[in-house]
Amino acid sequence: MSNNWINYWSGNNIWSSSSIWKKNSKILSLNLNKIVKIKNKSILDIGCGTGELIDNFIPEAKKIYGVDISSNYIKTCKLKFKNQKKVVIKLFKSNFKKLNKLNQKFDIIVCNSVIQYFSYESQIIELVKIVKKVSKKGSIFLISDIMDINDKKNYLKLLYYSIIRGYLFLLLKQYLILLINPKYRRLEKKYKLLRIDSKKVAKKLSRLSNKLEILEDPLTINVNRKHILLKF
Ligand SMILES: C[S@@+](CC[C@H](N)C(=O)[O-])C[C@H]1O[C@@H](n2cnc3c(N)ncnc32)[C@H](O)[C@@H]1O
């Protein structure tokens, strides 16, 4: 991941208090619960941001670990969850290479909307290798919101889901915020986000897992994105 993205996520940015992130996390957690039951599970949220997903896991999960490279977000989460005994928040620099230092094994691992900020595809493979080490037998790892090189934006689908799921207004508001605050778009143009060929990457990852699926269901508000679901 380029330092510029690390700097971006480490400072104040337009996403930190974004209502669309909250909504997105709700939708993702509901969809995740359809894939695997969250109840009494120990969960690892990689790239936890401001902890919106964690918020949704709290009522049912047994234990939740949230990790991020942004000291800013880690500070926010530590404060937010300081009275939550089942939540543990940890700062992990250098792309989670030392996740095994958590000395924990998890049933569910989620990494939502994070890998596009990596610099190289190889970092995804490295991430899966390290996640495997902290995974229980039979656990699942969902890498969601993947930007695929073959994705075509389907605006009708985006509109359809934003209406039926009730976030059209929030989406429009976020587009407006992005317009008024051009820093994110500027960085996106300059440093690019990592787009991958999900099928090719999945082929490489399948050697590391017992089962792998590419999901094209609209698990998040980014309805055109793909998701890789691994079972260990
Ligand atoms: C778009 S936000 C997603 C936050 C959260 N997962 C969610 O779904 O709301 C991207 C997050 O990934 C983190 N992140 C970005 N690059 C990362 C990297 N190379 N390694 C780990 N985390 C990273 C950022 O700090 C930020 O919290």
C-alpha cells in the first residue's frame, strides 16, 4: 500500500463520520449472518476503520477483535469500545504481517473494502497466509468489496438497491461530500486503487483454503463489486 493511502487513512477524512459507512456495515453484517451464523462466534475485523462493523457484531458475537493500520481509527475505536468487554482493538502496522501475535484463533474473519488500498496483489496472498494461521478449523474468511478489473458499473443496479434498501439519499449525500472534498478523488487518480482479476487471484488462493467461492451478490452498498469467501 502506498504511504499516501496510509497517510490518508491516518488523518481526518470524509469517511470517518459518514452515515453511508454505518448503513453499509449494517447491510454487510446482515448478509454475513446469512452466510455464517455470527452468534457466539469469535470474529476478526481486518481494517476495522471506525468500528461500524464491530458495532453490528456486538449483540451476537462472543468476542470481536478489530485491527487497522490507522492509528487515528484505532484511537477512535479504543475510545468507542472502552466499556465493551468483548471487543479488543489493536493497531497493526506493516499490513498485518504479525497478526499471529494476537495469540487467538477466529471463527469468522472479515476484511471489507480494504484490499484496494494495497499496492500489490501479492499482499492479498500474504494476508490470506497470515489469516490462515489465526483461523480455526472450519472458519471462514470474507474479503469483501473487491474492485475487479472486469467490473462494469451497473448504475441501474446501484439505483435499484439504494431505493429498496433505503439509502438513496445517503448515497447522493456522499457523492456530494466527495465533490466538495476532492482529496479522495485526487488521490484515487494519482495513486490508483488496486483492481484485481478476482478469478486469477482466487485460483492462487484456493491452494490455501479448503473451499473458495467468488460471490457476486450485492453484499454491500457497492453492488457491482465482488467478494471472495474462503473456508479453512
Ligand atoms: C474504506 S475503509 C473500510 C473500513 C471498514 N472495513 C468498513 O468496512 O467500514 C478502509 C480501511 O482499511 C484500512 N486500510 C487501508 N489500507 C490498509 C492496509 N494496507 N492494511 C490494512 N488496513 C488498511 C484503513 O485504515 C481503513 O480503515
